[in-house]
Amino acid sequence: MAAESDVLGAEPDATHDVALFNPGESEHNTIVLGGVDVVIPLELDMDGDPFQDDAVCLRSQGGDWEHVMLSSDPEVLSAPDKRHLYYPFHEVPSGLFNVDVRIAENWVTVISNLLVSRGAAYIGDTPLDETVANGSPAIDDPHALVDREEGPVDHSTDCGCGH
Amino acid sequence: MAKKHIVRQGECFSRIAARYGFTDWRALYDHPANSKLRKKRPNPNVIFPGDTIVVPENRVKEEPLPTGNLHRFVVHSPSKFLRIVFQTPKGVKLTNEPYSIRFDSGRTKKGTTGGDGLLNEPVAINEFAATLSIDDRTLSLNLGHLNPTGDVEEDDLSGIQARLNNLGYTAGPNDGIYGRNTRSALALVQVEEDLDVNGLPDQTTLAKLEALHGC
């Protein structure tokens, strides 16, 4: 009972507005739990500092979902050519996302408008799977990719990951 | 004398009926003075804050009975049901899944979803929120808060956003505002359901969204 009480007292993972129904009615609400796995391919050592872990943040454009992975995470795989790393993000909901990399204490957007759907993730019209198969997205100079429209991401307010 | 009631967030016909002493929500919903609202809100469980409901006079029922005897009267209190189908992003239903739920009244209940992934729990008329534990997740539920998708003031999109978020699309907060997240979430639904992709809440998309959500 204590364990159950602890779970119910935990910080909610999500909040949902739902309808109530009268006896005998067949209507219902539907809640989708979890998300899809999205693998982000990026060049190795994007921060230009070989002595520091790369930190990669996948963040919904609304800011209500985000997750940070470090290149040292055992789940992060390296490509055979050792030049690319594959960051597997789990349970990603459908929507529009940005991929940010921490460079010199600043979060820099390296992929904008990553579209995650139930079937696949896309960069523009290209499925991310194809990008993974072909290697990393063409990001030659991440320093040149400071978000051209919005400027560097201020994670002191946007990111709840503590960075 | 009839009164007018302005709907507040979280209210439904049953709750409003109970507040004015009616045990049956149909006494309000089916009243001729509410015929316009009935057309606007074909689902009595999903009404919008600001909707005006005419509350008829609640007549006292008289029952002549002989004195000196014991008479038993049964009053039916209105009840509602929380009905949620849980599924994965791929559409797989979470069948026979154990859950625990605690209502804001303090009442706690354990159960298991059915073979169709449906959680079906009776809810007291004075319970407005609940915390649900299922599939190693904790969800906060606002009971009766789901707003309609259409015919609302100032083109408020909160009912659309709530359904999108329930269905696993990141539409942002249910603030009613048509922003980039709502637009992209609507576009995603349109892509996945093979509809015209414009990111707009057109009638076809809203009908599909309600069908996907179950209401």
C-alpha cells in the first residue's frame, strides 16, 4: 500500500483534460502513453573539445518535452567510421523538435524543425532513418548554426535539464 | 421561476443539475428553453465555459401517504463515469493493465483495464480531479474539463489542444491559442490520417480528431 501511495503522490508525468460520461454511454477519452524512439545522428565532438562530453538536447518547440543525452551515455553508439555518434531518444511524443548541442556553455541549435510522427521522424522531407543510413546530417560548422532566427537558446529558462 | 446558469470550467450537465436539486441531467438538457444550446452542444458531457443553461424551476414533488406507517423513499443520486482507452503511439491498446486512481475526494480505487484497453470507473458528482497510476506513469486528470472542438467563443482551441495532447501530439498548453505547436500537431494528424495538410482546424480534421479521441 505504501508503494501505491508513493506512486500516486509522485509528480505527474502529464496532465490530461478528460470528459466524464453518463451511465450506459459508449463514448470515451483516449490517452496515448509513451512515444516513439528517435535516433539523432551527429558528428563526433561537436563542441570542439575532445576532453568534454558532448551534450545533446532534444526539445519540443513548445518547450514542454525535452531530454538531454551525453556522448558518454552507454546507449549512444558510434558509427563504424568513428566520426558520427547516434543518440537514441526514447518515448518522444509526436511534434516539432529542435536538437541543441552545448558548445562553450551555450546551447546551439543544430537541427531545427525535426518532425516526429508516429511512423517516422523527418528533417524537411527526408526521413531521419535515411539520414542515419547515409551518415550524419550535413553540419560542417556547428558554430555557424546558431539559430538563425532565434539566436542561441537560453536554457536557463527554456531547459529544465539543469544546464 | 427559471434561472440562468453560466457554465464554468469542469462543469457538465449532471453537475449543474445536481447543484440545482435535479437528479437527472435531462431535466435541464432536454428542456425546451435549452434547445439552442442542445444544437450547439450535441454532446451533453462536453460543454464550454460561458455557455448559458436555463435551469427550470424545480418543483417539489408531493406524494400523499397515510400517516402512522413507515415509508421508504429512494433518491437516485446522479453518477458519472470516467472512461479512458489507453494505447501506445502505434495504436496498441493497453489491455488488462493494472491501475490505481485517487480522486480529490480522497477516495482511492484499484482496477484493471478491460480487454479493449478501457478504464471505466464511476465518479462522484463532486469529484473534479484525480491522480492515476498506470504503466509506471503518474497522470493528473482534470475531470470534466474537456472542452468542445467547435462553436466556441473567440475561436478558443483548448478542446482541440486537449485532444491532440491526449493523443500524444505536442500541441503545447491547452491555452486556446492557435500557435506553431497547435498548427504542427494538426498538420501531423492530417498527414497520418491522409487528410489535406494545411495545419488548420477545419471541419474534416476536427471530425477525425473527435473520432480518434472517442468524443
